[in-house]
Amino acid sequence: MLHYRSVPEAEAVLQRNLTTAEAAWLRYSAGTHDLWLYFHNIIFLLVVYTLAPLPLAVLELTRPDAIRRYKVQPKVPVSLSAVLRCYRNVVCSFLLTVGPLQILSYPTVKWVGIRTGLPLPTWWEATAQVGVYVVVEDYANYWVHRAMHTPWGYEKIHHVHHEFTVPVGFAAPYAHWAELLLLGVPSFLGPALVPCHITVFWLWMVLRHVEAIETHCGYDFPHTPTKYIPFYGGAEYHDYHHFVGRQSQSNFASIFTYCDYIYGTDKGYRYHKDLRAKIR
Ligand SMILES: [Zn+2]
Ligand SMILES: [Zn+2]
């Protein structure tokens, strides 16, 4: 919560003029409790989850032939009932699991030093922080996901996420409630190590969510912006993990490919890829 209620008051404390963004932030957040600002996160996640996978899902259900050549597993159609069931389950999980987690984790958010006041971070500061979070998340998520593929982890928890052997964007956060809680740890680890402004925290969670939706979209389109990110895994990379399913000991990383390369868990995928290249 901001402790000054007007632009002149804030400018007197900061001893400079506020930027347009800072003045807007002051108008929006002055007098708003930090818990409510933090709780915005789940609202953003729900909005992004509803809207981001929608265009491709509509296209796939109404005009599948138009985009079939980009589908990673073209012979397996996705049904409307499966998508609706997935959406309903994920929204319930968000409201019943992630929502309470947001409230319970609020003291930790305050403790690690995620701030809501002024000044707002600069663009380079926000970019550097999100860059750190991406690397930390990818590494920690790799090990959490790998642990999920032990017999116990898979049987008790992770099998739910693998119900979709042909992933769709809506299935990105489709998982057992315990997995949703566990995967919150890698996502939160970066902000805990390098605390940021709440707006950067929102940005990071939204970007991570969009990345997961893109990775699960089931389509490998040429020239998507993520194709230009070095070592980025993407839809085709993660699709293989779902295609193999229960037995999968390959492609555990959530964002990049280098953890799987370093720890030797991309051999099945490389073999599969080489084989497909020879058949073509
Ligand atoms: Zn898995
Ligand atoms: Zn997945």
C-alpha cells in the first residue's frame, strides 16, 4: 500500500517528477491493501488461461484442416468435450487450490521483499529480473518434473497431467492439485531470491503461464517469436514428452532444452527425431 495519496506528495518524497506509469500506479494502488494487489495474480492467470489458448482451440475444433500440417500429432483429433472438461477442472483447481495458496503465501511474499510502492522498476531492471526467474524456474522445474516421473510421483500425482497424450493449450495447467502447489515453488523461487516489484511479479507469472500454454498448444508453427530464443524447447519438444507419457524419461525441462542435454534426458527425443527425419 502506498503511503502517499497524491502525486505532489509522492514527488516530494522521491524528490523528482513521477513518470506517467508511476502516476498511474499511484492512482490505482494508493489505499489498496497489498494482499489484494497480490491477489490480482490469480485474476490475471484466469484471464490469460481463458483467452490465450482460445483462438487455436476454436480453429482446431472448427477448421482443423487449415492448420493440420502444423500439428505435431496430426492423426489425433481433439474433442470439444475433452477441452471443456479440461477447462472446467483447471478453473476449479485455480479457485480451490491456487486461490487459497495466494492468501496463505502472502506473508512469505512480504517476507521475501516483493514491494508495491514507488518508484516503479525500470524496463531493464524488470527484464533482468524476469531473465533470472526464467533460468531459476527452468532449472528447479526440471528436477521437480523429473521427480514426478518416479513410479510414486507418477502414480500418485503426475499421471493427471499426462491424461493428455496429445496436448492442447488448455491442458497446460491441467494437473493434480498437489502438482499445482509443487510447481508453484520453482515459479516463486526466482522472485524469492531476487525480489521485485509486484508489477514485475505479475508480468513474470503471466509470461510463465503464456509460455506453458504455447508449449502445450500441440502445434509447431514456423517463425513463432519463441523460435528465436536460444535453447528454447517449445511445443514440439514438450509434445514428445506427452506422446511417450508414463514411460517418458525424456524432455523434463519446462522452458529450455539445455538441462535435458546436460543431464542426458533428451536421448529418447533425439532418437525419435532422427528416426522421423530418416522416414521422411
Ligand atoms: Zn511429465
Ligand atoms: Zn506438459
